[in-house]
Amino acid sequence: MTTFKTDILRKMLSFSLLVSLALTMLAVGGFSAAADDAQEEKTFGAFKYTVSTDGVCITEYTGEGLADVSIPNTIDDTPVVALGQEAFWYCKELVAVKLPEYLEFIGARAFQGCENLEYAQLPDSVEEIGDAAFDGCTKLAEVTLPSGLLYVGGFAFDGTQYIKKFEGNDSIILSGRHFYKYSGSSDVVNIPEGVQSISSSAFAGNTKLSYVSIPESVLFIGNYAFFNCPNLKSANIPDKVYYMGAYSFGYTSVNADGTGDTVDDFVLYATKGTLGDEYANAYELECKDRKYNPTPDEMPDEEKCVANQVDETKAEGDSRWLGNTNSVVALVIIIVSCTGIIGGLYVYFAVSEKKRKAALKEDKKNLHKGKKSKKK
């Protein structure tokens, strides 16, 4: 069965997918290129698309000269659930885009280089944002991350005004439950409890980092998350982690054939039989049981996570497609403290996510009835 989204459960049960990811260097949540090639590409107005059992994937926008673009919620009574890789790549005329209400996945580089994009309200149904999805959208200042979001890829918002709000902190860039990037200079970093995903390349190339605490709440660790951190000699992988991206730990270089140089004397601490243990075996890293994981004798105070500016008011004037009634629980809970708040949000999101998915499933069921239900 061809699916648009990455089957997370399958990753957990079959480690061969992880090895495949390592060798092909694919990003988490990406679409299978082979699957896309096998599907018939169709045209609807200015959109090219494919259809699978999950719904419609917009593969390319072919329009020119339009500043405001509205992506349809459905095509032929089938919900639009995904934007493929580079679907709007370097559409420099684009200023505002209305995303479909059933959208679940935004592919890698989907809006990369859209330098005039100012408005892109993400519907609550979005679960994954691919690597560099909004990279280089220099005018994108306000982003509301949906409550159901599971993963944000590396460099997803680099080059945007939105990320620049955080960069003066000299430390941790957080958005909701997602650890986006570390930009500080400390050699010891404590990731706050409640964070569920660590973006791809979040710490890549950090030559000072020597210790990082990864909380039990973490489920996703992106590709190259701790790649080329030569002084990071160990990492403790929580038992519940069910996605570890390619070369996320223990490597300082990688070759085209998948081989590479490892960090000297690197040790991964993981419970036997968990994904951390399997990752260590697949990447030929030393693995020890978590209960023997050493910690520094003295831990410095956690760095503050305070945004340079916090705008809690709704946008006034031209509010093109910004009126999402559920957006009050989304992003700009910009974390004022690295403790407490995120933990509380985690509990809230865990409950609300189940309700949202149940409602979405029912909506899709009704939607697929199409014309038949209209006649009744």
C-alpha cells in the first residue's frame, strides 16, 4: 500500500528502514520517490498532483504572477493531504497561501526560496514539516504551529523573520514541543522535559558540545541531529524514541557509500532491544545499558528560552487566512522558562490530539461519500 506519510510504527518494528534512510540520506516524513514515480500525475488548474489511498498530494504549482494562492481542500471529492517536495519551490511572486484544511504533510523545500511569502497559516491537521520547507522565506514573520504537529525538519524555517526573533537568545530555539536549533556556546545543554522532537541538524557541527541531556519525553530525533560534534562522547537515548535519523549520533563525516568517520570513544547508552540499541548496532557504535550512563558532577543552570519579542495579539488589518480558531494553542507559547510550561502543554496536547484525529477521521469519512451523500 502506498502512503504519503512515513509509517512511524513500521520504523519502530523494522530497523531496515533506518538503514535505508542512512544510505539514501532521506529526511523524516518524506515521500517515497519511487512511489511518486509509480503514480500517475494529473492536473487540476495550476496544480499537478497524484492520488494514493491517503488522499491527494500536490506535486507542483505551475501558476505564474499570482500573489495570493488558495490550494483546494479537495480534488474530485478526495482530500488534499500533502504538499510534495519543492511543490512551490522559489515561487517568488507568492505573498500569501491558503493551505487545505486536511493537510497533514509539507514536504522538504516545499516553499524554499519564496522570498515574498508573508502569510502561511498552518491548519491544525498538519503533522510533519519537512527539511528546509520554508527556508529562505525572508518575509515570513508569524508562524503558528498546530497542536497536532509531530515533527519539524532541519532548517525548516531558516532565513525567516520568524526564526530571527529567537536568535538573540544565544541558546535554545524552541517552538511548542519541538527543539529546533541550538545556537549557544555552552558545552553542556539540558533539553527541557516535554520536548518531543529534535529537528534534523539541530546541533550539527557544534565543536564545543560535550554533554546533552535528552528528556524521556523525546520521541523523534532527526537526521544528523548531533552530526560532527567531536567532543560529544556519549548520549542517553530514551526508551520511547521511535525515530532516529541518519547519522544522528557518533559520526563526524560520511561518504557517498555510507561509510564515515566516528567520534573517538563514542558510547551510546540505550536499553537493550530499543531503537537506540538497534541504531548503535546498525552504525557499529559501542552501546551500553542506560543505567550505567555517567552524568557530569555539576550541571550548570539551564539556559533561558526567551524570545526577543512576544506578540500575543491577533494580526489586524489584512488577515488573509489567518483566522484559525484553534491557533490559540499553537506556537507562540514562546517558552519563557525551560521547565514546567512545556510539560503542562505535553499533557494537554496528548489529550487534544486524540480528539482532533478522531474528528478529522470522521470528516474524511463523510467527505469520501461525495456526491452520494449530497443526493441523500
